[in-house]
Amino acid sequence: MIKMHRETLACCVALLAVGCSGDHDPAAAANGAGTGGTVSAGTGGVVSAGTGGTLTAGTGGDVSAGTGGVASCDDPRPLPHGAPALTVGTWTNISPTGVPFGDAFTQGVALDPCDPATLYLTVCSFDVVGNKAGLYKSTDAGATWERTSSLDEPIRIRVDPNDSNHVYAVDGVRGDSQGFSVSFDGGQTFAHPQGFTDLKDSAGIFQWDTYDLAVDPSDFAHVLVSHHSAWGWTDTKWDTNSGVLESKDGGESWIVHEPQDGWGSGHAINFLYSPAHGLGDSDTWLLGTQGAGMFRTNNAGKTWTKVADIGIQHGGGSVYYDKTGILYASGATTNLRSTDNGLTWTQVSEPKGYNAVFGDGQLLYTAPGFGPTSFFTSQEGEGETWTALNPSQQFDSGPFEMTLDRTNGILYSANWGEGLFAMKLAP
């Protein structure tokens, strides 16, 4: 069995409520690609690009820059010869060496869509310095890692499908680098856009303690950010709640969407938008709270409708569209399934807490946040009957976030207290 420190997990459960979790043209990067590009997909593909961008997917492909999406280029680079050797159906630990997982824990993972050998892994800890928390980057599919940038408690990372050097990050809960940050050099350095910094004065928001990040699958410049802490101490509503920040220009300016009473803080935020399936649009979002349930808007936060009593598992949540357009969301007591793009939901998993549910075009994958547990799979298009995947391989913590290298058939899972795992998929 793969072990971790249970006292650390217990502390995490208790304390995550207050903490766990060359020349460049920024305007051009924020807008995505140049003019004259094309967008195409094969059967079942989910495709989106920025203005004029070029993205291509094959059968069953899912090409998007949005939350949970797996972006792809028309000619992704092959993996190097030194990439880790993987076995079909078995998870292999490819975590950065020297990081004491169990005391440190993973939260987010991201894949460069044009170079699938490039991975980003966020590492957090209650002891930021001693346990080597920060952002780690690999350029050889996880064989070796470099701790990059000054981010010390990053939670989510997103890579521009039209510019591998353009990366967003949210950092929060603890540490000295909290907030929404942008990199223009492939994650080597990050900085807060001035518009984000100005929110403290322009909106009176205690905005540094960010928690989740969603990117519009049709426009990488369109960003949603949620927070771990209440927004500030100047208003009775904001003293106990936080809302959603929206930017349409890559973080240079922001629209403040105020919270509703009872939301609390520590939210997951996702676009409910699948261009290939004709579902949703850029104004349709899902907010997952850690107590009040899940809330949906179809008018960019002007009004919200409660659509589920079940909220997110502490730490974060995710959504995923399968190849038939069925929508899944991870939840505090079960995974949820929707056939009407999030208007109504049914419970589909064993009653435990889940941070991630994901798919490869054929199978869905999930596991409870805390084990011991195996992973579980279900057929895409069905999603109600789940079977243990390789039940002899048990984990003490499940996935916080998963991503997929479709080109090479590799699924990656950032498992809370155990690090990053990779699994080769069957041909």
C-alpha cells in the first residue's frame, strides 16, 4: 500500500477550512492566436481556440483551454527518450524527488498542450519552506523536475494552448505569493497584473488569497477566479463570503461579481461550456461552495440558481464533459452527473468526498479524496456503474486534479498527499 502521514491528513481536513489547499506582447498573448487560424476536430472532439487559433483533435479528442479541458496542438512534440517507462493500467509515481509527500501535498497539475513532455505540478505544505512547497516543472514527462518561480503555495495552473510561455496561476491559503499571477516565460517568473493589484483599492477586496481558476474554453483571456478567504472587512456580506472575479483581458482588468449570503469562501469555479456539444456558453458557470451547495449562472453572475445541495469536497472541485455531452462534477459526498448541462444532478458514486472526476474519451476516472482506496472507472456515456481499477493498487489519498496526454495515451493524477502518478492507457 502507498503510505502517507495520516496525522498530516487529519490536520489538513481540520485546517484546510482556514488553509490547505525574449520580447513579449502581453496583449497578443492574452488574445490567443493570430488571425487566419483554423479549428477542427474528429468524431466526438471537443474543440475551442482563441481568436483565429489553430487546434486539432482526433477521434474522441477534447481540445480546450477551459477548466478540466485537455488542449492539443496540430503537431505536438513527441516525448523524449528519457521519459518514464509506464505500464498499461498501473499507476507509476513520477513525483519530484526530495519532496516529502505526506508532509507536503499536491493540488494541481497541468500539461503543456503543444509539448506533452512539459508538466507543471503544484506542491503545498503547512511548512512552506521546510517541505519544499512551490511550483515544479518537468520537460521530460516527469523523469526530472525543477522548482521554478517564486510561487510558494500554488493551487491551480493553466497553460495557454496558443503560447506555451503564457501561464496563469492562483496561489493562496498561506505563504508569501498569494493571488492571481501571470507568467510570460513558461513559469520561470510570475507577476500580478496591475489590474489585479488595484482591486484592493478599487473594490476594497482582500483579494490575495485565491483558490480556484477557470479559463473559458473559447478564449484563454477570459478568466474566472475564486477565493479561499472572505473578501474583506468593510461590508457585512463580504466579511463572511467571497464571490467571483472575472477578467476578459488576461487579468489586466476585472469585473467583481459579489457573493450571495451564505456562500462562505473556498469555492470551486468552472465554466459550463462545451462548444463541440453545443452546451452552455461563456456566460454559463458553476460555483461549488463548501457548505451551501452548488450554484449555476447563465448570465455571467448577474443571477444565480442553486442546483445542488451537495457542495465541493474541501480543497476544490472539478467538472468534466464526456464524449456524449454528459456533465460530471466532483462533490463533498459523491460525484454528480447531469444530462442537462448542470440544471439538475444525480448522485453516481459511493458516498465519500471527491475532488476530481475526469475521462480519456472512453473511460471516466475518479477516487475518493481520502483512502485507502483504488481508482474507479465507468464507461463514458454511462457513468452510473463504477468498477475498481487495478484494486490491488491502493492509495491513502485520491486525486486533486487529473490531466491527459492524448498524443501519447498517458493519464496523470495529482494525488493529494502522495504526489504525481502517471498511467499508460490501453491502445
